[in-house]
Amino acid sequence: MTANTLPGQPHIAYQANALCMENVKLADVAAQFGTPVFAYSKAAMLSALAAYQRGFAGRKVQICYAMKANSNLAVLQVFAKAGCGFDIVSGGELARVLAAGGAPEKIIFSGVGKTRAEMKQALELGIACFNVESEAELEVLNEVALSLGQKARVSLRVNPNVDPKTHPYISTGLKGNKFGIAHDEVIDTYKKAASYPGLRVVGIDCHIGSQITDSAPYLDAADRMLDLVDAIEAAGIALHHLDFGGGLGIDYAGDTPPSADALWAQLFAKLDARGYGDRQIMIEPGRSLVGNAGVCLTEVLYLKPGEDKNFCIVDAAMNDLPRPTLYQAYHSIVPVAIDGTTPPVTCDVVGPICESGDWLGRDRTLAVKAGDHLAVLSAGAYSMSMASNYNSRNRPAELLVEGDTHHLIRERDRTEEQWANERLL
Ligand code: PLP
């Protein structure tokens, strides 16, 4: 780490007033590939993964990267090569894992709305497990498995009714959420699952939400899940694995989530105390493996002073970086080069899209002028994977930085590709 590293971003630092990712100058990336453009640090992804792996040393754990966070093929390839499995939520994600060289037998399939076609595709490939979220889904999966002459391995996602204290849209473990089997119905649903000839019960799963910055709700949910494990096994249904869902939150704005190794030490102390320390454990982290590994570079198009507010209009927008408008999320925004001569102004950083919700940062103090580049930090997770072509904008290019080199891992969309599947009358 260097003295001028940015908080929460060990692989991004100013070197002689030029913002660098590892040893690559981000101004050079913007100049070569245009903006907006995403860049991800491979070292940052692997060091985030290493924190989990340290916490799991000597234990039976399969890390399944929740690829919804960032599903670029090269990102998947990095995690597959590092031994990760994948947590998927669609047939498209399944196809991406295969294209990136991931192993089907390390895939778990989550989500409340799997279709019959997706179930068939996953069964034919022999994935590790379906995380089932309702009785109705159990019935359909049983039918699909029988039609293929198979037994589907299933784990039930239980809803522990624990408040993760995160944004309501990414909170999933409360009674009123659409996710999981209600705590009171879990035992009966397990009995039902065990009675289906086309299913084999192998696990239990719980995911209470994303961007959790406190270990207490996580550990409470684990306790409630272990109470259920006691009861399910007492009813004669053996569970091969326990899946604790997504990972912890990241530092976007001075957030202080516990480190992965510290959290896992606490969780394993609990598992040991309750006699489950030797059990196969699964975990589905997304954001914490990629979030702080990525930045989105954008060019300042215009400065627009106003009576109430100043605006810094940039060429990235809510279609590229949907988190601010979707969750009122904060991303740090910093200059790619510091020139020391431009006076700072307080402004809202906004994109060119025709929506008042098209903002990336509010009330930021920035010393920039038209033509300068800005870096939107912590943009490795739930950014490009949520990007769209709204306003017929081309989605950005993506690069993977490795030491002092970088690889183009996704070309910017071409405009004609946007309508390639459309037909004139
Ligand atoms: N597992 C499931 C079922 C999820 O829905 C999510 C995301 O919400 C994750 C894992 C990944 O969570 P995170 O990115 O917070 O690690």
C-alpha cells in the first residue's frame, strides 16, 4: 500500500498526481479506450478472495462467486482459475460460467423464479445444487428432474426474519420479502422435499441481503439457521452442506464492514460451539470480491453553474452506473489527474440522460474543467452487470488491469448492435 492510496482502494493510488490502478495510469486508459470505460484490478479481486480463503483455512468451504455482481467472462475466468464455484440466478449466467471455463459441478442455482427450461439446462449439466425458494418450485423441479430420469440436489433457502440494516431494495431476509421459505414453514417444507422421488435434499441456505456492514445480523441469521438445522436433522433429514449466502458489504463512503477473515473466525467459533464445524460450508460473495476492484472513468463534458446548484455534466450516466439512482448509493468520485490550478466547486455530478434521476454524485467538491477525466470509485460490483442501453447509449468497454499491463475484456457496444435483433415493419 502506498501513502496516497484512496480509502478502501488498496490498488488505486495517486502517483505524482496521476491516478493509477496497480501500475497503470488511468488517464492513459481513458485516452486509449475513450470514456465511459470500466477498469478492474485483478490483484484487488484476488486479494479480496484471499481474505475469504484465509478465514476458511483448514475448513471444508466452497466459495461460489455471486456472478450477478460482475459477470464479465474474464472476471469469471479469474475466479474459476482461483478455485471458485459460482452462484447463478439464470440460464444466461449458467451459459456464461461455461463460456468462462467454470465447472458445472461447482454451480449453485439461486433465485425465486427459475423456469422449467432453466432447470432442465442446469440438470443436464449436473450442477451442484438448486437453492429452492418455495413449495411450488419444489413441485416443478421434481417434475423436471423425473422427466430427465434424475434426482435434483436441493437446498431450501430459509428466510430467518432478520433485519440486515441495509437499503430496503437489497434487504432479503425479512418476513415481507419475496425470498426464501418462511421460518415457521421450514420443517414441513423440508419433509415435503424429502418425500419427492425426483429430489435429493442436500443443504440449507440463507441470504439476508447485500451491503451488510455489521456482523451482528449476519451472525443472528446464522444462529437462526443453525436452530433450523438442529430441527431438520432431528426430523431425520440429513444436510450435507450449510450455505450462508452472500458476503459482507464494502467501503463506499467510510463504511467499516468487518474483514472477511474476522467475520469467518466469528462464524466458525459459532459452528464449532454448536457441533457443525466439520460440515461442508458454502458461501456466495459477490460485491466484496469485485466492488472495490473497479472504477468507471468518465469525461467532464460541461460545467453548468446554477442559482441553486452547480452541475458537472459527465459522459457516464445512470445507464452505466445505476446504483446511485436505484439505491441512492454513494460512490466516491475523484479526478484522474490533479493539476493544482483549477479552483474547486461544489456540484452535482450528472449524466446526459433525460431523467432527473440521472445523477452519479451529489454536492461533491471537485476541481475540474471540461475535458478532464473523473474516476467513479467502487464501481466493480452491480454496475456494468446492471448497465443498459437506455437512451440508446452504448454500454462501456471494460478492461482488466494486471500489474503494468491491461487487457480489453469487453469492447464498447457498437450502435448498430443495439438494433441487430429489431425488425422494421
Ligand atoms: N446470493 C444471493 C442469493 C443473492 O441474492 C446475492 C445478492 O443479493 C448474493 C448472493 C451476493 O451478495 P453480495 O454481493 O452482497 O455478496
